[in-house]
Amino acid sequence: MQAAGSSQDDPTGQPADTFVILLSGPYKPVPQEPNVDCKNLGLLQVNLCDGSFSTTKIFPVSGLPKGASGQANSGEGPRSGERQAENAIGNFYTQFAGILAAYDLPGGSLTMVFTANNLVPVPDGQGGTYLVGTLQLDITEATGIYASFLGGHNKMVDILHQLADGTFVEHCYCIISRPAPTAINRHDSEGGTERSRRNDARA
């Protein structure tokens, strides 16, 4: 899967216009802590230590600059199918009883809000359930090298496994994109090009 825009060989150290990451592994609850002790990733719209969040690992797939890919190789996810934390590049946080999510990535962080859920339950035959489908999220906060993704979009392609004991194991591709240019910006750009052509013709 190849992301649009900049690539992992981009010397500018910026993500592609669309980059893809993999969420993989079991979810663990984030312990509740006082705000003053909480490492909130520089984000203001979430309180990751309020007891409502669970976390799992992030792995690179495509579109991240070399400096943001940590020790892992692009596209590999957990090596040999194993959930190896040392091969991860960051952490994903979500509320199973809420609408907020946060991404802790090399070079910055993101806050997102779930806007649509198209997951379909599929029994796993062992007392658990696979939740399979897509989810849509809007990016409401962005820091560091991801600042230009504010107002952008995330499409999750997800296989979330709820085990018989009620715990969750994730396997989800996140397709994260910068906001598309507005119609006004496109119109202004096209108008400027046309004016430039007219000026060139008069010269």
C-alpha cells in the first residue's frame, strides 16, 4: 500500500498527504491518575488519565518520514505476527464508551472524534465476537509534524476482536489524510493562473 504525497524517503521529514499505520495487539486500560500527573501528549481535548481510555500499539505501514518510523520497517507491523512492543512506533488511545481517540506518534500527536461506525459483529465460535468493517473519524487536534492534518480525516479498516472474557484485541489499518483544499481555494488558484496567463499574453 503506497501513500500519496511525500514518502518515507522524503528528506523534509514530513508525512505524506495520506499516510497509513496499523493498530495491532491487545488493549490495556490506561490507569486513572490526577491531571497533574498525566502525560497528555500535549493535547488539550482529551484527558488520557480519566479512566475511560484503553491503549494499544501503533506500527508503520506507509507514508511516514524515515525519522518518524522508529526502529520498525515500513509495512511490517508486528514481526512474524508477534505482538512485539519494541517494534512499535507509538501508542493509540480510545474510549470504548465514548467518541474520542488519540494517536501518540513520533514527531507529534493527534486527537480525533469518531463520526461513523460501520462495524458488523461476527461470532468467533469461541464465545467472542469479531467486529469487522470501517469507522470514520475527524481530526480535531494535531501537533508537531502532523499540524497540517488538523481538519483532516481518518478511515479505519478494522477487525476488532472481543474475546469471551470481554477484553479486546485490535487489528486495524488507519488511513489518515490532510484536509482537502476547499472549493474557494481551488477557485482562487485557478483564477490566479488564468490572470497570470492573460498578463503573459499582454506582455
